[in-house]
Amino acid sequence: MIKKYILFDLDGTVTDPMIGITKSVRYALNKFGIEVEDLNTLCKFIGPPLKDSFMNFYNFTEEDALKAIAYYREYFSTNGLYENTVYENFEDMLIALKNDGKSLIIATSKPTVFAEKILEHFNLKKYFDFISGSNLDNTRTKKADVISYALEQQMINNMSEIIMIGDREHDIIGAKALNIESIGVLHGYGSYEELSSSGADYIVKDVSELKSLLLTL
């Protein structure tokens, strides 16, 4: 079945958000008296819902995790949002896909309002038919819920015509929960082992390989 609808994760898939996200996490942790010198140790926050990450990686209570998210957004909404870069050749791929008649959608656990600002900043929003993200009240953060919302809003119901692309297991697991095929990308923050073990149908090493694959599906 031809894939008409291509869903993209944002962080680690379309853009490299490492500096902005890790600085925002460091800012939040500092509010709790936790000092972090090496930003690379915070890359594990890229991908999963923030509340889960603060609870899993720093044993925060749910209450403290929600406070941490509020602190995180203090920095992210004014600075971290733009400490970000688009992966090389990604826009060229989006143009090729649109020319091939594909419908492109963003499906991210990041709040929709932030995802829209990032895509506008990089002049990429025009390529996407819909942007599905989480809410600022920390609802709809699970990837399966984000995907479901996008499909509902776009009135898409043939799962065989859809493919989800992401760099972390959450993207793959979310797609599988809805019987959607998925592609894991290695230019982001997930390893081959992570993407393979979570059940990705395809795994590609970079944007060039991703483009070639998508134009054959």
C-alpha cells in the first residue's frame, strides 16, 4: 500500500534540539539545587515526555516533576526554543515529498505551541498539513495519543497508508500501538538497538537514506 501520510517526530528527527533542551533541563534542575556541568548527560531528556523523564531520571515526585516542567519552560520559551538546528538536507526532502503528493504531519510530544514556533522560525511550517503536539497542561503527551489526535483531526483512518518517523523508541511504540508502520532514524538520539528492539519496520542512517526510502513507499 502506498504511503500517503507521513508523520514526523520533531526533536531528533526534523531538528537537533540538543542545546536548547539540555540547557532548559539544567535550568530546571538548578531550581532544585541540582547542578549539571555536562549537558551531554541530559540528552536522555530528548524524546520522552518531560514529566516521565524528571520522574525516571531524577526520582522526582509527580508534583515536583510538574514544577520542574514549569521551570523548564521559563528558559525554553524564551531561549531554548531557538537553540536548535534543522538537520542537513531535511528541507530538500520535504520539498521532494510534497512534490510527490505526500501529506506531511508533525507528531510530537512537545507542546503544539512550541512546535509551531520552531517550525515557523526555520520556515518549515508551510510544508506540514497539520502539527499535532501535547497540551500545555501536560495532557496528550504519549506518542500514541499525539498520533491519534492527528489522524482524527485530519480524518485519516486507513492505517496502511500512514508511516511514522522518529528517532526514539517512543515514536516506534506509539506507531505500533495503532498498527502503523514506522521508520527509525539514526541521525537523532536513539541507537540502532533501541529502534530495532522497539519494532521499527525500517531503520535509516541519515536524511539522504530516509528520503530515498520514503520516495519508494
